[in-house]
Amino acid sequence: MKKSGGAAAEKKRVRRSPAAVQNSGRDSNSDPPPKKQAPKKDVFQLFAEKVRDHKELESRWAVLQETRVEYFRGKDFVSFLKNHPEVKEILGSDKNLEIEDIGNALLRKNLIVRCDRVVKTVRPGKRKLSTWPAHLEIFPEQVFSDNDAFFAWAFVKRHPLWQTLLSFFWPVLTLAICLFPIYPHQVKLLVLYSCAGILLLILSLLFVRAAMFGALYIILGKRVWFFPNILAEEATLRELFRFCPKKDEEEKPTWTTRLFYAIVAVLVILLLRHHAPDEAARARYQKRVSNIIDDFLEWSPKLALSGMMEKQPTVVNATESNSSFPDGANAGPDAAPGAETPVEQHAEEVGNIEETVQFPQHDDNI
């Protein structure tokens, strides 16, 4: 019994020997280490990027401590989340938070900064403060509020792909514009007529838009602007060409105001018709414009250089042959007999001058 017990203890010692422990350590080290998971992006960061890219949240640009920032108003943020609750789904478990708590969380994570207007007094000639101030300063208390509070985005906005491509092709376009004078004639015509057509289209659209607004204003007393965002500076490309007219939220004009503008419109039309150019003047203007366009299209560095060379004065070389001088001006030993030399011609001219000038005679007896 003792031998069997000793054999069992011997086996345990062998199993727990250092070699066995070392081999086990090698086996464990031979296993590949677990892969590190990429840190998840903060849900509030994703929420802030989503809200900033959304077109329904109105925002402006201003200067904050010599830095140009994009900012929004607190009351616009509150109304935006009330009208678009689906945006809060990005927050996950925090989607049920109050709007004020979400704003404070964005402030704690330095995603937004509360600002205040620099000019806090009403300027002369105005009734109230500016709705969107152009200059801001950091507010001392970083707490969310919707009472005349402004908040600037504190992170860099991701640029879309088309902006990156545009920034790359912009220098190329600038260089192409500078090289326009050396383009072939057909390419010049294409560029010129394309630009003129686009300009004519824009001016025609603005004229028709203003004419329709004036007609509806005078006849029906309504302010209807077709393409309401065509002159907006911060509108997107989709909103720029939106045809739906803008709703008239102002009071209806009185009939006296409409009659006054109708009389003014009739007088302007009659004045323009009276001073309109006749057919001869129109043809003259058209010819002048055509000449300007032809000169612009046909200009090239080679022609300009040749024109400059033609305008240079001709320099006479002193070693040229005698035939380049006038007759008799270079009379020499081989000159024809009887020909006057330049010295004789000069003396004759001086004698003629003396004959024509009569000097007063002095009396010797005085």
C-alpha cells in the first residue's frame, strides 16, 4: 500500500516539474493574442455631426476670438429636436433625455460652446438687436439655455467628396482661365457663347421673376416670389432651384399703394420706350460690340508682339550706303559736277535769312 501511495506521489511531482510548467507556459504563449477592438465613436459625437449636417437647423457664421465659427441659436435647437425626434435615436440609451440635458452633455464633451453677442446695445437707427450677430464672445457660464443663447460648434466638420474635388480642380480652372488668349479660335467661340448664354439665362430669369411679382402685386395684391432662394447666399444647390413660391406672411397692401406702383411702372415703361435707340443706333452699337468681340477672340501673344515690333521707330545705321541719303546730301569726290555740297546749302540758307531780316541802321554822327 505504501509503494502504491509513493508511486502516485511520484507521478504528481513529475506532472508539476519545472519542465512541465515551462512547456505549458510556451504553449500558452504560442496562442495568438486577442485582437484589440477599435474604440467606438461617442454617440454624442455622432449625434452632433448628424445635427450639424441637417438642413432644418438654421445656422450662421460669425467671428469668435478672431476665428470664424458656425453657430446656432438655443431656441432653434429646441424646436429642431421637437420637430425631428428621430435624430435622437442615434443616442441609443440616452435618447429619452430631455433636450436641456442633451445640450448640457454636448457642452461637457466640448462639442459645442456657449457664446454671447459682443454688441449688447441697440445701435442708432435700429429698433432691436441683431438676430444673428456677426461677432461673438465666449459666455462665462457654459450651461444650455434657449433664451437668447448662441452655441458654436467646437469640432471640425467633415468635408464631402465634392468639396475635396472642387478644391483640387479650382487651381486648374484658374490656370485655364489665364491661358484663354492662346486657345484655338473655335474653343474661344465655345467659351464665349457659353458664358454669354448662361449670363443671359440668369438675367432673363431674374427679369421674369420680378415681372411676375410686380404683376401679381398690382393686380391681386399678393407677394409671390417664384424661385424664392435664387439669390440666397447660404442655400444649397437643391434649395437654390426650388420653384415653389414663398408664402406671403405679410399684410395685404392697400389699393392706394398698388395704384401708386402701377403708375410708376407705366411711367418707367413709357420712359424706356421714348429713349429707346432707333435702328441706325442699334446697328452701330451692334457693329461696335462685334468689333470688340472679334478683337478679343483674335488676340494672341504672337500678334501682339508683331504689332509692337511694327510700332518701333526705324534706326538708321551710320554705315549704310550713300544711296540711303537724300540726293546731294552725301556729295563727295565722285559727286556730279555742279552739285551743291551740304556746306554750300547751309550758307545759302543763312544768306536768305539775313536778307529777310532788316536790322536798324545806326547813325555815325551820333
